[in-house]
Amino acid sequence: MSICSISKIEPKEVSRFNSGYSELNWIYGKSNTPKGIKWGIPFGKISLWAGAGGVGKSRTAISIAKKIVSLGGRVLYFQNEVDLPTFSGWVKKGTYNLDNFLVSNSTDLESQINDIILAKPHIVFDDSINQLEEYRSGTKRDIKNIIEGNNGKIGFREVAKRTNAHIVFISQLNQDGSVKGSTTLSHLVDIEFKINNIEIDDHFLIDVGTKHRYGRTGDMFRTLWKHTDDGVESVSDHRYRDKVWCDSNRKKVQIIIPEAIKKYWNDMPEKEKEKRIKEVLLK
């Protein structure tokens, strides 16, 4: 490596693509482009989506994948937990054209890397990274080899760079809220999201974790979602606190309290209900 002055290095904004969900675009962050601010998922980077068992990580990923495909994107989904016909039944709901929703049951690192190079997707979902053969018990060395490569073989970091695909690792959370396996997984990815249940039927939170190289972190970066028969939908909209978002979209976005949540505590006064919901969103 040669030494040079930082003044001679031109800054480069990361390019992004639309997830189809404004809330997800918001927590992923923004880039400045000649045409203005662009919000969305950064190309060529790695995310970790970690959640407890039963929170609906796969349902969330499938819904987002289908939305991206509907917008003209290309998705590769590694499904390692059920057989492909069962997975197909989960995906084939609605009226989407799914020709660009590609699926693989490869379970080893080399096969997954080759599949990504062959598919050339916009985004890859690895569901779940804990099932990858090389993950083993999730030690620091195992995870580093998966992401950075080893013995002349490339890992996910390099294949993301070569193909410009965004890679999402879906992982389990332990009961104490930590990611299953070594903490190295959280440290080596570019972006960490936590998916958590709350005490409201069919609703869950997606929070930005402590790691976000291409966006912002902090308690305000959380979004409320709901499971539906057709997948998931975002039901919060509390970006009114975010001046950058409001200025770039030329409007002030107000919080929305879904009717389903208002009815959840039907024995409470209406003002108290809204107060409790805002506490969950803005905690």
C-alpha cells in the first residue's frame, strides 16, 4: 500500500436501490447524487438482520424480496430451512411476476458464491446464515472466513464487491438479545438490524443496531411493521423527527397510529392508547 494525501482522494457516495418500502429505505439511509438525495439499500454491501425465533424474519424477507422484484429488481434467495416446494408455497401469494425471484438450496460457501456470480442479483437473502456449513458453531475464525475468505477462496465481502449485490444475512438472536454465535458477525457486516416482537398482536419492530457504515444509528431509527395474510407492511411513519428526510421529501411527515393498534387496548382512553404507541415507536 502506498501513502498519499487524503486531499487527493475523491469521495464517492454509495449507490442505492429502492426497496419498495419507504420505512426500510429510511433506516438504510441516503446518498447525495447529482439528481438529489437517494434513499434505499446500498449496492455491494452486507447487512445482518437478526431476530428471535418466530418473529417472522423469513416472512419479512420474502415480502421485501417480492416488492423488489415487482420494481424490476433481481433477487437470489438461499433457503436452507425448508424444502423448495414448501418455500415456493410461501412465496407464490399475490399477483407478482416472480421470474426474477431466484432461489437456491446451496448450503456451502463455495456453492453460494458461485450462485451469486451466476445470478447477478440486486440483492441476496441468506436464510439463514447459521445454517451455512462453514458457519459451524459460529466461532470468530469461522465467521471471518465466511465473510473475508480463506486459503485463496473468496468470501461474501469480495463477491458483493464483484457483483455489486447487496447481501442480507438472516440470523437468530439469543434470549439475551445477542446474535447467535460469535460477536464477530455483527462486527464484520456493514449494517445491523434487529427484528423484535412487541406486545401488540402481529406487530414487530425493525431497529437499526449499533453498526451502520452507510447510514445513521440511534434510538430514533426504528420502524413498526405488521404481519398480514399477504406478507408484511410497514405501519409506522414517524420521520417527522428527521429534518433531513422531511427536507429532502419537501414535506413534514406525521406519525400514523394504525387502527388495529388503537383497538388493541379497547379498555383504555384514546389519548392513553396513542401515548403508549408513541412510547413504543420513539423509545
